[in-house]
Amino acid sequence: MPTREKVLVALSGGVDSSVAALLLKQQGHDVTGAYMKNWINEDNIIGDCPWQQDIADARAVAERIGIEFHVVNLMRDYRERVVAYLLDGYARGLTPNPDIMCNREVKFGVFRAWAKDHGFESVATGHYARRVEGKDGRPDRPDSTPDVDGANGRAGRPSLPSFDLLEGADKNKDQSYFLALLDQEQIRDARFPIGHLAKPELRELAREAGLVTAGKKDSQGICFIGEVKMQDFLRTYVPDAPGPIVRASDGRELGRHRGLHYYTLGQRRGIGVPSNADHEAYVVVGKRAADRALVVAFDHPDAPGLFQHEVRVHRLSWTGMPLTSPRTLEGRVRYRDPRVALDFSPAAGGTALVRFHEPQRALASGQILALYEGERLLGGGVYA
């Protein structure tokens, strides 16, 4: 049994965080649940935002488990740190990732600070990822079943040990990608109790414990905003900026669009340009800020700008020690994509040149590249 900890669990009202709290309680820790109130859409102007039901479900889970429950208001911080980043990025033609930023700035940022201010030693979430104690920058026991979250004790360890993040055991649910911008200090205070579980096992544990969230559908919306479509969100908060839709091959104007922020590189549906006589569909291959042109081409492997062999990344963040020399690594170019081989060459100013062993499709500026060594998450950077 690991040392008893005072843990604050981020209860979202979903089944994953519910079981995270359940497991910690069963392991004998001093557990408290808290719902992060980050967004209210009371008028339902941009879709369903079921925050009241989520709070009710989170409270019911806490009561069932027998732990204290709080609602922590982080609305101002969320708007300043996540929503502003999201809207600014789309307004500048980028494709930002609010979920990754939410983890760095809110869950393991201001929420973690709130937890520390209130006497908690660690913050737990329902992420499918594993945290293991490192040894010389390597996982100590990557195949061990975690006690709290994979951090097993070891005699003679330093007072501030380092920790590595591994992919979740359930590869279909692995969420390590969303933790790519966390630093070592944040990881040291993080707990991921469900990282060793498969989703069906987790739901069975919830059913056995009689948790109201056992059969609740997983949320697919923007982080803490609810079941909101990105297009609806952008339509509400970013003014339209119309421009031409032009063909990459000859510059011919094929139509008009309402704003570049509604589109992303590689997008095939909803462009507003019909297929040709051979039923070949167009795909977005670029955005031209000078005249607000949306550049399209037929969706072929040789479409200009669609596939990239080499990219630059900036704003690099590391889960442990930074890499300062060229290495062959693996990367996940977006969530749900498999890890792919790449050559990583660090440069000045927190930037790097990345050469993929195989060309990658639709790498949009502003998206996140997560870097791995096998299952171990090393960090991540932003496509320039």
C-alpha cells in the first residue's frame, strides 16, 4: 500500500473520473471530488451545455463513494487561458487544440494551484495514461500495475523523484497525446488512477459500485464546454471574413467562403465546392492570409501542400529533460493517429526540424505534435 495521500479528483460528471475517485478511495487515500465550473452556456446559443446535469452526476458519485464534493469556479481563468487562445488561433488561420491547452493551463494549472492552496498533495483525473517513476530518464517499471497511478515506492529514492508518462494500457482510449505539453512539476503532482484499465473493465467497476455514471455516454465536445460543434462555437464568437475559394493548380476562383477559421487543412466536407464530372472531391490544401483565399485541390496523394515530409515545430515542451541533440523518435501527429517514425533535430529558441520517415497528411499550423520513445511520452510542440 503506497503512502496515504490527500488527493483532489477532478470529477467531470463522466464515468472515467468517477472510477478514478472510486479506485483512490478503495486504496485508502483521503479523497475529495471537485467539479471545475469553467463554462456556462445558459442560453444554449451554441448547442447543448449540460453543466448542471454534470454537476448533479458528479455530486451523486461523490455521495455514493462517500467523499466530500466541491464546485470550483474557474470560469475567468478558462476564458482567459483556453477560450482566448482558441479564438485567437482560429482568427489567425491556425488550428489550435483547446483540450491540450486546457490540461496544461486549467486542470494541471489553476486547478492544481487551487488544490495546493487547500492542502491537497496531488490532483487526479480520468485520463487514460500511466505515470511511472523514472530512473535516469527511463521508466522504472513500465509494465507494473499501478497502486495509485503507477508510482510505486522505492527505497532510497530522492525527495523529488522524476516521473514519466506512458500511454494508457487501452490503446483504443489512450489519451497521452492530450498531456503532451505538461512539464515535470505538473506530472509530479498528477495522478492517473485508470491508466491501466480497459474501458469495458472501467464501466464494469462503475456498475458494480452503483455509480450513476456507469452507462453515461462519453462527452465529445470541446473541453468543458459541452456537446458543442466547433463551427457553431466559431460562428458565435469570431466575425465572418469572406474570401475566395481558389484552385491550387491554376488560381481559378471556384466559389466564396465566409471565413478561413471555418476550415482546416485536409478538410473534405463542407467546403462548398462541388466535385468534378469524374466525382473527384476537393480538399483544403492551404489558406492565404493576404487575400483571405481558401486554396483547394483534388484529393490526390500529389495534391500540393497536402502531404508533408518535413515540418518545423516551435514552443517545445518536455515532460522531462529536453532533447538537445538529434534523435530518431516517434510522433503522434494528431489524436487517434498511430505513432510514426521521425528524425528530430532541435534548434534554437525552443524549435526543431522534424523529418517524417513517411509523408504525413494535413499537418495544420497550430496543431500539436506529440513526441514519443516507444510508449513513453517525451513532450510536444506546435506546428509552425
